Amino acid sequence: MQVANHIAARIEAGELRPGARLPAERDLAVEYGVAYLTVRRAAQELRERGLIVTVIGRGTSVAELDQQ
């Protein structure tokens, strides 16, 4: 949950902009010093929150947020 919250905070702060690709999950695991499975769970949480989207063969990127 901490990894998901940290990535969410980076998105909300504008550090990761809509449409920006995220590093590979294995690279994020190294960056955060956690197990690969932890990053997989964090990515699932972020998908459920609607903050990221994953397209097979294209990778994971920050979701385009509605401007309502």
C-alpha cells in the first residue's frame, strides 16, 4: 500500500503526468527496494483507483484524468 500511495502522490503532484509511461514493474521494485510482487499489488491498486492504465504490449501509463 505504501508503494501505491507514493506513486499516487507523485501523480497528484504532477511529477508523473497523464499519458506518461511508468517504468517496468521490475525496475520499480528495484527503485523502491521491494519485491516484484509488491509492485504488482501496488499497480493493481492504482488501476482500481483509476490512476494508471496497462495495455498489453504497450506498458503502463498514467491515466488521463477527467477535467470536470
